[in-house]
Amino acid sequence: QVQLVESGGGLVQPGGSLRLTCVASGSSFSTYSMGWYRQAPGKQRELVAVITRVGSTNYADSVKGRFTISRDNAKNTNDLQMHSLKPEDTAVYYCNAVSQFSRAYWGQGTQVTVSS
């Protein structure tokens, strides 16, 4: 089992940058596929980016070229670096971990607001 805690959200102006960090507690972090999802008011939760156990990445089309997902298995962390933020990036961002047995875990979420 793994517990996930996100940090790094906040208020940023359009065009700005933020870095979200997810810290995982528990064992075998390196065996989990890690991802970031977001949910804006009135919308469904959507995938933002994912990084597999072997480091392969995938991004939503809306964030390609602006966001970068990474992981540090030694520190049990998963980061989402966000650049060129837009108002439509405003959402609660959730860290996600999926085990080898397809069990999913979620963090509590961190708010990102892009506004002038």
C-alpha cells in the first residue's frame, strides 16, 4: 500500500510556472506507475501525464510541450513541472499511483489557479 501527498500548488499568472511534487510513503515505490490527473469545477477528472515504472511518459495533448513529469525512485517522489500555464489549466491536481496489480491510489489533491 502507498500513501500520496501532493504539494506545490498555488496561484500563478498566465504564462507562469509551477512545480508540483508528490511524496509517496510505503514500500516498493519503483514498482508503481505514477501519474497526475486534474479536475476542474464541473468537469470530469482527466489524465494530465503518466510515467511508468521504466520511465516512459505520456501526456494529454493539452499539456504536451508545456508540462514535464518525472520521478525519483530514491526519494519516492513524482514531480510535475508546469510551464506556460493557461487559465484553462486551473484545477485540483491529483497524484496517482498504480501498482503492478492495477490497484490505484490517490492523493488528496492540490489546487492550481492560473489567473491575472
